[in-house]
Amino acid sequence: MTRPVLNIEEEKPLDPAVENVRRKLVRFVAINLGILFAALMIVVAALVYKSMNTTPAPAVVDAGVEIPSPEGVVEGQIVLPAGARIVSQSLSGNRLSLALDLTDGSRAIYIYDILSKRVVGRFVVAEE
């Protein structure tokens, strides 16, 4: 039994125009991979920098009210009409809004400024 002879041909050189296109393609791929690698390294460096330099930010309450010291809290007194009942309250910034049921059956809204510790608005709720 005879073995078939493999006919291995040597690669023929490429046409000069095709070789020129191949070189340009290799250069294009190399440049783009370099740019991609540099961008990836910048992102990784930024993530490492951010994780190393992150300090926990203190809790900031910017409601215009000073955070009470450990020795005490901010205190004040709101004077309401006798027999008034607080129906609801709402806090916005340094203003406290109180909805009241008054003894005569009407309703009123009082707005109290926490910083100046005084009532800055009284509104009677009336029907038309």
C-alpha cells in the first residue's frame, strides 16, 4: 500500500497591493487596541482612586435648624388659643405648620418659625 504524498506548497507572496492593505489593517487594529487599553486603565485608576479616597460624608441637615448639641435640644413654646386641638402638622425647612380645630368649630392654620421661635402666620379656614 502506498501512501499518498501530500503536496505541501509554500505560501506564495501576496500581491503588493493586498500586502499594503494588510499592513494598514494591522496598524489600525494595533492603534485601536492601544487606545482601548489606555481608556480601560484610566477607568480602573479612577475607580481605585475613588475607593481609596472616599471618606464618609457627615450627615448634613440643611433645614435651617441648628443640630442640637449633646447638652440639650432646641426648645420653644407655641401659644395656641385655649381649647384648640392640633389636627395635623408639617415641617418644611425651619417652618412648622399646625392645622388646628378651634373651640368655636372653625379651623385655622398656624405657621411657626423654629429659628425665631415665634408664630409668623395665622390663617383662618373659612367657607365661601
